[in-house]
Amino acid sequence: METKKFNIDGREYETYELSNRQMLDLIKGNEISDDDRNFLMGKVLDRFEYDLCPKNGETNDEVFVRFFSNFVNGSMRSKENVAEKMSLEHRYLQSEMFKVCMEYIVKLAENCKRGYYDGRNEYACKTAKIIIDHLNEIDYPY
């Protein structure tokens, strides 16, 4: 994978270290050569394709899961901030996102019942099971 170095605010960055915003700012600015601009455009397109385009027959749902996993694994700064921003979305979308979260909780609870967890996701699975068990106790439709 070819990489180049770019200077931003007095610090040198390898291409792979640049955020999407930094790359776009460089592309839009006048501080780099046309060759570097074309190089960065290629990197932006590569990232777009990697992050958001289906691979080998993936569905849109699978693309989202892959993107969200990558986001949680490296791009997310604050769970609280993400949750806050989600809570400000359109009310219909809040409801739909909540339903996705509930389905995820149901799946983790099922993993717990089957013993499909280890130390890395034990808290999530056991907590999901407690939530679902409680909702079942009060006969709450989820």
C-alpha cells in the first residue's frame, strides 16, 4: 500500500494517519501539488469503497455492521456522545434505532443462554440476559 507524508499544522502525517476531514481539507486547499491531490482522492475513494460498499454479495445490513464495528473499534471518541446524538435524531428514527438495539440485546441474551460468550463479551451477554429475563417477568412485549 503506497503512502505519502503530508504536513498539517507543523506535524508530519503518513497517509494512513490522516482523518477523512484532514484529507478533504488537503484536497480542497492550495497547499499540495496536483499529483498529491490525485493521490489523496484515490485514498478517499479507497476508504469510501472499503467502508461503505458491499463486498462479495454483502447486504446493506452487513455493510452497516462492518462499518459500525470499525467505527466502534477505532473511530468512536465517546459512547455517551454517540448515544446523545442518536437521541436527537428524528423521533421515528429514534424508535427504529431502539428496535435495532432491542433486537441486539435479545441476540446477546440468547448467546448467554447457549454459553456463546467469553471474557470479552461476558458483561454484555449476561447484562442482556438480565434485561430480557426482567422484561419476560413483567410480560413486556419487546
